[in-house]
Amino acid sequence: MTGRRVSTRTFVLVGFALSALVAGVLSLWASSHPDGLEYVAERTGFGGTATGSPTAGSPLADYGLRGLDGPLGTSIAGLVGIVVVGVLMTVLARALARRG
């Protein structure tokens, strides 16, 4: 290691690129099996008692994009998610920087 510093911009751009790769591409190979909580609920017999989420009708519900089924909808939903989180974190970081 040469001890070179990485600029904040480079760090954020590389982080965004890796996040986009995971959310937009690698997520397509995610398991279609239920998560652990759903699995336990089904095995113990109360899986059918769940009620719908208030956000079930939202445009990005169920890891997809309403109106665009299939892998493209899943990829776009993942990319929208990282953009939303990125914007929220930027706003939070700037607000905390002003306080300091």
C-alpha cells in the first residue's frame, strides 16, 4: 500500500457502482424461496394468518416495479432504491456536517 488517499467523490462513485451492480444485476439471481421469517411461519402453521402490508400497493412493492413485471422491473426497483437511499444519506450527512 502506498498510503494514497481516495477522494470522497471516488469513494462515493465506486460505492454507487458496486451498489448498482448488486441491486440491478446480481439481485436477479436471488433466491425465490421465502425468507426465514416466512419459512418459520409456514412450518409452525400460522403463515396463512398474515395480513397485507399498507404499502403492498406502492409502485415498488414486492421487489419489483408495478406495471413492469420480470427481471427489468426488479432491476429498476433495485436501482431506484439505491438512488433514494443515496439521496437520504447525502441529506443526512450534510445536515450533520452543519451541526458539527
